[in-house]
Amino acid sequence: MGLLLALGLAGLILSLSRAGIAAGLIALILTAVAAGRSGIRKRLGVVLLVTAVAMLKHQRHAPFFVITAAPLIAGGLSRMWRTVSRRLERALPSAGTTISAATGLLLIAVAELATSIVAISATGGRIFVDPELYPVQATDFLVRNHAAGRLLVPFEWGEYAIWHLYPSCRVSIDGRFRTVYPERVLMDHYSAAVEPAKWADLMDRYQPDLAVIPRSPSVDDLARWPPAGWRMVYIDPLAVVLVRIDGTSSTIAEAAARRMLAPPGQPPSVFFP
């Protein structure tokens, strides 16, 4: 049991990834299960294992895992605390040490609160969208040029595109993941993310009206020599925008040929919403 607890704490404290944190939580809960003796707790552990696997597959299942884990964590930690408290009673710190520790914790809490207040004041309570990670300018370009139709995007950009372009554009994928999209669609987008040259295959397979694709050497080649029936209409350091010439946004392709496209705002908003 001690080994499981140590593994759980290590996963929670040292891990920088969602999977590592989840592994730490699972280890803590296995500790709680191991500490229990009732058949009910063991059966609940089986349900917990199922929800843990679901959570590792996608974070949207985390609430089910937490709901299942709560009674096990509470019971197991309660028993461990009783054991620890009995030992602490034999070696209680002095009043001065207690006051110093409490003062230090209070100062840390005040510093964290001040940092949060400054951040909220700077953003107006909105989320900062890093323009080096999200297609802020490319999306603003599409808005200003009245883009419409089916939009091919990578998984990470889907929800951002929905917020700014719905209902004119319908994205090829977003954070709703398996709740909405078939496994084949998910795997196709994953393959293109790993091998950017495959974006051309997705453009041919899904026949979108527009594509907003992260830049890479192979995507830059795609922008220079678009597939038949496509035109590159916008490019910036992060993204490339291509439009199908006979699609619902064909007016953008025509405006590009006449050099009459509206550029992104200067600078576009970097806050969400």
C-alpha cells in the first residue's frame, strides 16, 4: 500500500502531462481500494477501473472517474489520516514552527491571489489566445471575406474556428471528438497532424470548401502548387488558407485572382471570446 501511495503522489506532483496525473490519481485510488475490506468497495473499484480507462482515452470522461473515485478516496484517505495523526501526536511541532508555516502558506496564497487578479484585470476575464498557436489572423481573414462552407482544420483549431465562423462554416473536427465524429475521421486528422503531406489527401477525400492548415515544409509546397481546383488565398507564419474554386466560397478565390481580398485586422483580437 505504501508503494502505491508513493507512486500516486509522484505522479500527481512530478508529472506535467494529463496521462501522468491520471496515473497518479489511479495509484492513489488503488491504495484506497487496497486499504478497504468490504465487497462493495472492491466492486466499486472495478467500476473505477472502467472509468479510469475511459478518462485516459479522452478527458471529457474525467467527471465520471471523479464521481466514482470520490468515496474511495475519502474512505482511504480518512483511514490513512487516522494512522498519520496518531503518529503526529507523538511529535507535534512547537507553536513557533506552526505559526511560521501558517504565515508562509498565507503569503503564498496572497501572492497567488494577486497574480490572478492582475491576470484577470489585464484580460477582462477573457481567455488569452496565443497567436503563435492558434490561427488568429487566418480566422479573421476568413471572417472579413465572408467565408462559408465546409472547413478542413486540424483538431486543435476546430473549436476556435467554430466560435468565430459558425454558422457560415462547419468544421471537419473539433473537441467533441468521438461524441460527434467517426473513428475514421479522427484517425485521418491524426495522420495529417503527424505527416502534414497527408493534408492533400484529406482535401481530396472530404472535398471541403476551405482549408486552414498549419504551415510546414510539405504544406508550403501545397500552397505553392495547390491541387487542381484549389487556390491558395492567404498565408502567414502559422497557417495557410486554401479555397476550392467551385465551392461555396468561390467568391474568395475570385477576389484573390483580382487581388481584392480584405486583409486581417491590425491587430486582430487575441482574446476569447
